[in-house]
Amino acid sequence: MSSVNGMMKLWQGVRAFVFYVGLVVLVLLMLLALCLVGFLPFRYRQLCVTSGNRVLMLWLRLICGVKIHVRGLDNIPANACVVLSNHQSTWETFYLQYLFIPASVILKRELLWIPFFGWGLYFMRAIAIKRSNPGGAIRQVLKQGKQRLTQGINVIIFPEGTRVRTPELGNFMTSGAALAKAAGVQLLPVRHDAGHCWPADSWLKTPGTINLVIGPPMDTSEGNPRELTEQARQWIDSAL
């Protein structure tokens, strides 16, 4: 039995290695595409680059056997909104930006320092915050987030602040709800279980299906940010 498990792990490792080779190539191609279309408006730049995200999901399915099932697409508002999603892996960083295009992701500033990958995030107008300065981070989220929403760009926030192992939820920060309320837009809760296929603490990929559920948009005209955040967390916790 141990030899069988060893062979399965080896095969899983080979598949993951091939996947990451393709990921690196794809990121480089997306950066090249950015150089070629950099003069275009943001929406067109993001459409071009996130096409690479879609190819990446197809590559993930082909090489690692990971499928994606999405429910609740009809819940996506016609106007820009703030998306609140649980955070389990790197998968959602790629997929949600493609799913909610045009979108700007709030992330930690250190990610911009990653060669190639971070450069792409910068050109995709990510809102990079300094987590060691919570007060400054909230002000930055409110200022830049309102600018993005006014321009019709969705803002994606992972309120847990860091990746949390499946299936638990971490504590939710209120910045996403505060932004939605300040900008007068809806709050859209999202739940997924990507961690069992693309875990945060391993480079291996496990074959299976990632389920993602988009909840009903929340009106932010009533309730304070803490109450709205708790409502969103309760829905996310009960989803799936």
C-alpha cells in the first residue's frame, strides 16, 4: 500500500511540476501581451490578460484534473460592487479576477515584489496595502476602492486577510463592507472550496472539483460595516 501511495504522490508531483512550468510560461506571455496593449484603456488590458487566466484554468484541468463548478452567476449585479470571498489558496486570485472582470483585487503589497507575477498585478491596478499599517491600509482601500467603483470596476476583497486552511473561516475584517457602504454599492458574498485541490501549504494539486457559490447581493444602505460584515460571513459560512 505504501508503494502505491508513493507512486501516486510521485505522479502528482510530476503533474504539478508540468502545471507550474505552464504557469510560468503563461505569466510571461501575459506580461508580453501587457507590453503590446499597454496603451489601451484598462478594461481592454484586463480583458486581454485575464484571457490568460481562463487558459490557466483549462491547463489546470488538463494537467492536474481539477474541474470548476460555479453556481449563482445570475446574482452578479449589473453595476460595480464589492466582492467578499473566503481565501484558501492562490487559485481565487486568478479565477475571481477573470470571473468578475473588470476587477481590482486588494492584496498585500509584498506580492508586487514577486518578479513578473507582481508586475502583472501592478498593471492590473491591484490595490496593494501595507498590512503592518492597518489604519493607512483602510484609508487606502477606501480612497482607491471608491475610485475603482466609480469607474465601474469591481473590487475584490479577501476579508480574512490571509489564506485559511479549508474548511474553517478566519476572522473577517470590516474594510470591504466599509468601502461598499461609503461608495453606495452592493456587497457580494462568495464562497469556494479551492483549498482541497490547490492547498495553500503545498505545491501539489489534487484532482477533483472546485465548487464556487455566488450569493445574493447585499444592500449596504442599512447597517454599519461590522453588521454587514457579519451578515456576509454568516452567508459564506453556510454556503457549500
